[in-house]
Amino acid sequence: MALSTSAEAPIPVGEVSRLIGGWIDRLGAVWVEGQITQLSRRPGAGVVFLTLRDPSHDISLTVTCFRAVFDQVADVVGEGARVVLHAKPEWYGPRGTLSLRAVEIRPVGVGELLARLERLKRQLAGEGLFAADRKRPLPFLPQLVGLVTGRASAAERDVRENARLRWPAVRFEVRNVPVQGASAVPQVIAAVRELDAHPEVDVIVVARGGGSVEDLLPFSDERLVRAVAQCTTPVVSAIGHEPDSPLLDLVADLRASTPTDAAKRVVPDVREELARVRLVSDRALRVMRGLLDREERGLAAALSRPAMARPELMIDGRAAEVADRLDRARRSLRHALDRADADLSHTLARVVALSPAATLRRGYAVLERADGSAVRDPAEVAEGERLRARVAAGDFTVRVSPAQ
């Protein structure tokens, strides 16, 4: 409704601002497209500020939204990105400024595709398909390498040629499939499952050259990601170039930046391995030489000891000790015998001195009767009785005669 005003009856600026705010409130929420020229996300703040510009009319509007709204597309939306907003116009009366309060943000074109992939990525990550503890180590030297790639593609040539340059004996089991288009996903899945079931395949490489986001889209397909997650054979993803990052890179056991890099990761370099063998051999030889030198020095030190240099010295020392002890034993025995001989001589002298024979040698005689008994009393003999007189030199017979 038009206002009735005149030069004599004007309305205040604040009233004009209030009326504009009322008209804008009646507008309701609208869908707006534009390009983000400025983006402000302050740490800890619950509101994000954007500046949305219309390049064709050189007009910009300030947009505010809650952080939770912006976080849904934060990984694929930044300054310079084109977006579609579902927002409600707001008029700030005190300053007389118009802004938009966004409740939904959608990337436009590739950005929308990336947003869908980001949502799928978060879903699969939540299921644990990208967990590090699910990754299996690659075999050191695979006997047979499964290769899923496009027919006569540069990716196949890079993988095979670089792998053979590193390890000429490497063998491949190749499955050529479409790597883009509607039939790519089911055929890649079938090839991966077939190679996974092959008893001789030790590792599977899925390779493709670079391309646009749309070209690489089959390798972010949920069905292919889940099929690779179910494989029992280690899988290497070699899709595109270094900046490309399809979801297959996250679920694979190893991500190679390029097909050439995959060849380097899958098989060892025979020259590097020979150099390592020579290095280990040289190190082992040095260790053995050091051990032998140390043992030789220890043996030389042991041999330089007197006991080893002249072992007879030990025998000579023991022989001298035995001779000394034998001499001491002989002296001790001799002394013991001499003492015993002296004691015996002394005892013999005492016996001789006390024996009757010694008494007889001093001139005494022993008279014995016929029965051999000694005469001790003159009353024991009769006159005329014959007695035997024993002297030192012998004996003789005497006759008893009366005393005169």
C-alpha cells in the first residue's frame, strides 16, 4: 500500500527502514544463485559469513548461516565456488542493510558432484571401510600380478614396462575393461572379483590414466568400493594423477599416485635388491672378520701367557714342590728313626745293665740245683749235694762241703 507523504508531512528514515523490513519479511525464503567471493569462519563462532556476488550485475549480498549448515559442504565449497542457497532475506533496520539467512547450501555443477561424493565418503568411513587396520601389506615379490585397466591404455603400458624394468621376471594377469562410462563399474567389479579368486594372483592393481572428475567417477562408485573392501587379495589403486583422489584410493590397501608409481610399489627393483644383498654380504663379511680378529687376538693373548708359552714350567714347579715335600718326608722319617734308634739303644743299655748276665760278668755266680731252681739260702742245700754254678763265661759243677 502506497504511503501518503508530502514535503509538509514526511516520514522519518527509521520508519522507511521499518516499512522496508516489513515488505522483505513478507517475501519469504527464496533460492538464490551466486559466487562466493569472501568466506569468514571464525574459530569457535557458531555463525559463518559469506559474500555472495552476481558476476553479471556486479551486485553482492552478505549471507549468514549456522556453522552446521556450512559444514555439510565445507569440504567442496570455498571462495570462488558457485552455489545455490535456500535463504530468507533479512533487513537490518538500524543500519539499513539487506542480507540473507541461508538454511541450505548446494554446490553448482562439479561442486554438487563433489558434495555427493563427500557424503558417501563420510558414510563409508563411518562403516570402517577406510580404517588403517584393514590395510594388508603387499607381498615382497609377487609371483603373479593381476592388472585391471583399459585396453591398450597408457596406464597398462606404464605398469607393465616399469615393472619389468625393475623385475624382468614379473608376470601379469591382465583384465582389459572399460574405465569410464556406464559399463565401467560392473566390468571393473567383475574383473577384480575374478582376479581375487585366482589362486596364483598375489596382488591386484587397478590402473587408469588421468581425467576429469566425471571421467574418474566410476572409481568412486559405492558398489566398486564395497567389492574391493571384500577382496582377500591386496589391492593397489593407481587412478589418475597425484591430485586425483577417488574413493577407491581410500579403500585400497595401497594408493599409488600414478600407474608408474604402482609399478614401483608392487615389485622390487632387482638392482636395488642386489645392492642390498651386496651391502648385507659386505656387512656380514666385516662382522665375521671382526669376530675372527677379536678371537685371534684373544687366542694370541692367551698363548702369550707363561702357562701357555712354556707349559713345562707348571710341571717343573709341581715337580720341585713334590721333591721338596719328599725330601721333607725323608728327613722327618730319618729323624723319627734316629729318635727311635736312640730310644732303643738307651732301653737296651738299661736292660743290659739290669740283666743277670751283667751281674755275672762282674764276678757273681748263680747256683742251681738239679731241678734248675736257684739256691738262695745255704739251708736249702745238703752236704755233699752236687750243684751247678753258672758264671758269665759258662757253668760248672760243685759239691757242697761243710763250712770250715
